[in-house]
Amino acid sequence: MRLLPLLILASSLLFAEINLPENFQAKFIQKITNPKKQIIQYSGKVQFSDAKRFKWNYVKPTKKEVCTDGSELIVVDHDLEQVSIYFITDGLDIEKILKKAKVHSKNVYVAQYENKQYTIQVDAKQKLQSLAYFDDLDNKVQIVFKHMKYGKGNLPAEKMKCNYPKSYDRIRG
């Protein structure tokens, strides 16, 4: 699943040397460009509560929710009325990635880890602005965050769960 490395990376940015808060909420635009230069663009809202809990609400072009508690990843596809549940056993070691992050220029950090380069950009106020990398399929993945709201403490656990009707099909991966 190509979203998994991105989701784990973004959720774990809270450990970075970069000045990030205990939680944040933002709107996002995710642009994926394949090697043939075809582009698909997603948008929605993201919430990070702590290093393990996050929730992505995709609105366009399809309605999805992606949530994790650090050990389980849940993907709810509302268009397909389907829930996919994955155990996170072989994720990226984000602490190592972020420990390797070095200032590239004024507001850009770069980390090289396991033959991948991750680029993290912050704005003038040191708030997360974007991150980019190439996934395992050589797609360029770029996420731009807008209307970033930083906070202290954890967001309510109920707010971080994926919500779906019991009638949806469930798949364990």
C-alpha cells in the first residue's frame, strides 16, 4: 500500500528536530505524479494527535478515511463501502529518518534513509508546510499543508477514530 510510508512518516514528524507541536490539524493537497507524468490529486483534512495517532479524511476525488493507533492501520473507502485493516509490522523507522534530517536551506530539511530521500519544508514561522518523497513505485508524492493549526496535548481519542457503518465489508490485510 503506497500510502503507508507517507502516513507513517507524516505521523512521526512529531519526533523530528523540526519544531513541531504535540498535535496539529490542517487541510492538505496530496499530489502523486507517476513516472509517465500522469498526476492524481487528493485533498482533505489531516489530524495528528501524538506520534502514533493520526487521521486523514480524503474528500476529493474520492471519500476515504485513514486512521492509525500505531499498531493498526484502518482504511475506510466510503465509495466502495469497504474497510481494510492492516497490522503495521514492517513500517519505516521514522526516528532514524528524522534523526538524519539535515537543514538543506532556510526552511527545507532533507533526510536520506534506505535509499530514499525525504524533503520536509516549513514556513517562515517554522510550521510544517509540505513534505515530498518518491514511493516504491517511483511515484513522486508531495503533500502540501494549508491552514495549519498547532496545539498542545492529545486530541480526543474518539476524534481520531475512523467512522463507518457496520454494514461495510471488512478486509484484513
